[in-house]
Amino acid sequence: MPFTLEEFKILSEKTLLFIFILKKDGTITSCNNRCSVLFPFCKNEIEGKYITDFILDEDADTFKHLVSNLANENHTTNKSFSFPLGKKGITSIKFDFTLHQDLIYATGIDTTEEHKEHKALLTISKLTKTGAWYFNPKNNETYWPKGCCEIKESNLSTLLNSNNNFYPKESKIRVKNYLQRIISDKKTHECIEKITTEKGNEKWVKIIGKPVIYKEEVIQVNGTITDVTDRHNYIEKLKHSEETKHLALKGIQSGLFDYHIKKNEVFYSSDFKKMLGLPLNQDFVPEKEFIKMIHPDDQEKMLKRRSENFKEKGNYYYNFYRIKVLNKGYRHYEIYGFKRKNTKGEVIRMIGNLIDVHQKKKNEKIIAENKNRLQAMVNNGFAYMALLSTKGKILMTDEKSIEIIKRDFNVDPTKVACRFIDVTPLNLKNSFAHEFNEALKGNIVKKEVERITHKGNLQWLEAKYTPIFDQNKKPNSVLVSFHDITEQKLAEIAIKESHIKEQELNSLKTNILSNFSHEIRTPLNGIMTVSKLLLEEEKPEEREKLIEYLEESKDRLLGTINNLSNFSEIEAIKNNLNVKEHDINYTTETSYREYKHIAEAKNLSYKLELDPTSPKVKIDQILFRSALNNIIHNAIKYTNKGGIIIKIKTKKSKNNVYISITDTGIGIDQDNLKKIFDPFMQESIGLSRKYEGTGIGLSLSKRYIEILDGQIKVTSKIGKGTRFNIIIPKCL
């Protein structure tokens, strides 16, 4: 039968269990009196407070994770949590948690003294000579369990003290500082200390301490103490023999030595004695005898370096000098050693070996020479480079040059010995021999060369032949480097072209002044002359002819002024276009008829061929006709025999209409053909010109056609005639 409410209340208060009822956020709603021992810092009621405020910091996140698992996965679980009890230390409670109707029911038992765990810890301590301890900073007490007492060789099963009498006097201050550092840093620390047991034995122990933190304050330090005496003594015994062994292994291929400073004697291995020609029956060689074997030029420097090294901190020794070897003369040696010092820091012994580095020194000389060669290549930093022997063979070259040689000559100069002249372009071979021989004489030679790259681009290079000298200042190789000067050459060409352009502009300026002077002065003179004749002439038929001449001069002057006006008002024309859809046949025929009488007056054949499809175009008719009129007028002007034919074709094009104006006139040479659309240019210009005009008509025509999104092209042959092609987009 179930408990009554009164019975359950009595049981919950008399039991040794810790009973809580919590909300899911950890708020305590109820607990039994047994729980009060867990809250020594809280004098008031604990209901309504969070249980996470009373457990260790590291357990707070664990509790939150537990609540989440209860809600999402299980309705029951168990977990241990630790509560700080101030001077009483820390107690651990193992709880069973049950979630029911959004409340957590927890029942716990005290597991601080777990018998089995305690037994296991004692066993581990005995096997590993390790003991666990803790320090309470609140009351300054350190608890040393049985394992620690065995290390101390104490008869006590446990030891609780506040004076650190576990350590000798000289260690107490260091241990105290060690504990303070753990508390202040809130981090785990370790140290090795020497202790004296109650039996008077000295031991070396390794101490590790870890802080226990509650609300960011260290409330306890847990730690271990391990007896490392055997290990410490073993290391001390082996230190000397390990050093000797290490150096002896190095000395197998060189000269092992043992130098006793106070005795002023040096011990050498038997093989090294034989090599130096020393007596084999003599174990130690006096230092004076040893110094006599050193090259006279090196003795003073060797002693100075040794003296300076002995004064330095540390135990490692290094020196170098030449020693006389039996039947081989002097050879280079490097000396590596380990110094033994007394308590005053004085060197009392040195063990080491002498390593024969004679071949190394010879190699260093070769490396130094190669370094000079490589340095020359690096310093020059050219586009291409090759280091050549005095015979012209490639010693080394850059990656770009290797790629070119592989591609053009199918040879890898890094794998196959080859001469530079055999893997160079023809235009460079012609001058290579001369420049190379000059470099072998010690001269630096420069040469500009032109090449076509494999992509078809023109490249200008400045070839530089630089002699590389050996220690006797004689050329032992030649560095051929190529600097890309393409941009420089193009700039020079551009400058030349600009000078030519400047001269042309000056000439053009003169021509413009000459043209306009003639084109304006001629009609003005005609107007003035005819006007004067009109005043004097009385015959009606003569007056009528004079009036016709006057009209011609007036029209010519007006046309010149209109052309100038139109040329200067291109931007205004662009902004005032009247673009409409027009029949290109009709528009072209209108211009054709306008000039028919002029062609007939010169007895020229004058024809028009229309496109049968009558294509439509969107143009400003006035602007288009002005452009077309200029071209037709020019064709008639420069044609004396033959004729002019105007054709309109679509050429099966879906997008464009093509209008061609072909004449059999004087033609245009290639130089002037490039400038035909430049303003103020004519096929004949200056005072000796054969044709009248300002020379801006074709320039205007090109600009007008381009404004209408079209193109104008020209082809011509001297004495054969000229063809202008106008391309205008169709209406789609």
C-alpha cells in the first residue's frame, strides 16, 4: 500500500538520501533537511535558487546537458556532482534523476569515500610510487594520504599538516610559491623537488598540482607526488657516458679526443695518432706538442678562439684550423666538443672530435666561383640568359631559354651538352662569334637583335656578353643575357613617326593656307572683276554672260564657306539628325541626276545600276546625299577619260546595303590612300595643283556616313581609277 503524506514526510527527513525537486532550469522547489549540509555558504532558504550555484564550475555545464537529455531522450538517468563544503573540502553525491510533469525528482547518496576506488588508488600508488594529495587554501592544510606517507617513509597512514614539513627547509619556500602560482594562474603546474625522508634518505619527487575552481576561485588544489629518485640517479650516471658515446660515434670517421685542461694533456684515438704520426705507446699528448702540429698561420687565431669560447656560457665548443697530417701536408679540420665545467663555471675537461673538412674547403672554393656566376645572373635579371664555358658550351641557363631550345631544336641543354651557337636563331649566329670572342678578351659587349617569336610577334632584344673572372682575373666563362627592349624600340619608332607627323602637319598647315587662299581669293577676284565689267558693259547679251560668271564665282565661294562651316559643326549635326526610312534607290538616283550634266560636259560615260529589291534604309537624307554628292563630284573631277558607274547592291546580305562609286580617273597612290579621309588633303596640293577644292569633302563624307552607323572604304590604282564603297545598314 502507498505511503501516506505524513509517512513520506517522516521518511524523507530521516533518510540519509539527499532529495531534491527541481524545475527544468535547475531551480530548487523543494528538498529535505539532509540537503542542508551541501549549502554551508547559504544561511537562508535555498528554495527558488539554482542548484548550479552550489556545484563545482566544471559540473554546471554537465547538469545543463543532463536536463537536455532528460527532456529529449530519457525520463530517468543518474550522475555524480561535487559540492564545495569550505574547510571540510569537497563532497561528491551520486543522484538518480527522474523527469515527471516538467519537474525533476532527484535522490542522491554520498559517494565521497568509495571503498573500491580508494583501494585502487592505494594499489596504483604502491606500484608506481605515486601518491595523491590535496591542498585547501581556505585553511592552508595539505592532506597527504597513505601513498604519500610511504614515499616520505613515515609510519603514519595519513598526514594532515599546514606547515609543509613534508619538505626540507630549503624546499619549503619553493613549494609554497609553487602552490601560490597554481592558485593565481588557475592552471595545472608541475615541478621536481628533493625531499628528506624521516629515515634520513634523500629522494627526488615529481609534483603535479591541478586547481579546483568554484565561481572562478580556486577552492582546492588536487595533485600527485611521484618518486623519481631512481630515474634521476640513472640519468646522472649516464650523462657522462652518453656524451662520450655520442662524440665517439662521430669520431669514428675523424679524430676523437679527450682534453684534460688541468693536466694540459690531449688524448687521441689510435687511428688518429697514426694519421698524425704520433707515437702509439703514448696515451696522452702534451698540448705544446699538439700546437706544433697546427699550421703556423692558424696557431694564434686558434688559441684566441678557444680562449673566447671557454669564457662563453653553455657547454658546446667549436674551432677550426689546419693540422699537419703524415705524408699529406696540412689539411683543414673543424673541431666540435662538449665542455665540462666545475661549480665556478671553469672548463675542466673537453671531449670532442676533429672532422677532416679539407675536401669541403676545396668544394667551397668551387662553390664560391659558381656563386659569382650565379650572382651575375641574378643581378642582371634579363629576359633570357645563358652561362657559357670558354668553348661556348652551355653551363646553365634559365627556364624560359630551356623551353625555347626544347621547342625549336628538340634539345634539353640541362641533360645534353650543347653549344650555344647550335641552338640560336640564324640572325644571332652571324654576330655571336665576334661578340663571344670579345668577351673572352675581358670586354663587355652589347648588341641589339630582332627576332620573331613563335606567336609571330616582333621582339627586340639587347644581347649583353659579360665575362666572368676567376681568382686570377682571367675569364673562365661568359654570361650571355638578353634584355627585352621591345617597348623602348616601339617608343623610339613612335617618336620618329611623331616627328614625321609633325612635318606633315606643318606641310598640311602650309597647304591649307595655300588652298583656302586660292579657293577664297579666286571667286572673290572673279566677283570683283565681273562686278567692275558689269558697271561698264552696256550690251545686254554681254551683261547676261557676265551675270552667269558672277553667279558661278558666288556659288564657288559659298560652297567653300559651307564646307568649312559643316566641318566645324559635326557635333551639332549629330544632335540634330532627322532619321527616316528611305528608298536607297530613289535617294541615290537623285544625287546621280544632279551631276549628270557635269559628266556629260566632260564627255564621260555616266551610269547608274539600281538594286531590283529597292532596299530600305534609315538615314538622314540630307546628310547622306551630302556625303554621296562629295564622292560623285570627286569622281567626275578627277576623271578625264572613261566614265563613272554607280551601283546599288545588297550582295545577298541580310543586314547591309552596298553603294559603290567607281571611276577611271587618275587614281591615288598608296601613301596618300592612307590619308585620303584626312581633312584638307588632295591628290595634288600646293601652288602646282591641277584641281580646285579645299580637300575636306571626303573627310566630311566619311564623318557623315559614320554618323549614320555606316562605313566607307576605298581602293585605288594610279592611272587606273578609284572605287569608293559605302555600307549602310538595312531596315530589318
